[in-house]
Amino acid sequence: MVSIKWCLDQKKGISLVEPNTKMPRSFLRMAQESIDCLDIKSNLWKATIAYYAFYYSLYAVMLYIGIKSEIHTCTLLFMSKYLRKHYTQKDVDTIQYAFTLRKDAQYYARAVDTGKITDLAIDFHLKSKDIINGMTQKDINKIRSQFCTQTEAE
């Protein structure tokens, strides 16, 4: 099972970087481009593209805070542990659902139902934009501090 400690020990796992405003805008644009491509018939590609719309939206929030992670399971773990003031359990479950849907379609060649994924991706993207727009420096400092304090204890 993936843990924060494991993610910290990985070369491309979770790390602190300087908070950034330029990169989050780029990732939000990438998420929007992904959403714009969701009107396709292929469930394989719809599941894949939708997941990346979720992922890019979340990663924009993390970069805004100054957290980098190139391992998707570590990114999702960070969300569930440190972004709970901003994302609900339903949001965590939804992005995890999108992650599983993509894996099932891409790696296990399973038929997947992508019926609701477009609306869920749009909602998540809009929420992530709102989080960035509403996040204060105090919010950023608190998340970074909690992360540093907990990782030092591990």
C-alpha cells in the first residue's frame, strides 16, 4: 500500500517546490482541453481523457500550493490527506473512480461504463478552479506546514 513516507522516498514522488501561479494555469488549460475532447464514442479513450481532466485539475491545485508529485497514486494520496478542507470525500472517491476506470480500460481491456464521467470531470475541474481562486496564502502555508510536520514525524 502506498504511504506518504513511500511517496517521499521515490525519486518522482511527493516533494515541496515553490508555490507557483504560472504552472497551475497551464494544467487547468490542459484539463479544459481534455474536457473538450470528451465528446467521443470510444469508452477506452473517454475514460483515459476524463481521468486526465481530473488529474490535471488536481495537479494545478497542488502546484499552486507548491507540491509536486509525478506518481499518480501519491498525488491522489496527498489529496485525501492534505486537501480535505477543499475537497470532500465524494471528490476523493470520484477521482479514484476515474483512476480505476482508466486502469480497467487501458491495462485490463475491460469494458467500462463512462456514462457519467464527462459531467463529473467538468464539475471537478470547476471546483478545482474555485479552490485556486479562493485559496489564501494562509491556506497555502497551513497545508505546507501540516505536510512538513507530518512528514518529519514519519
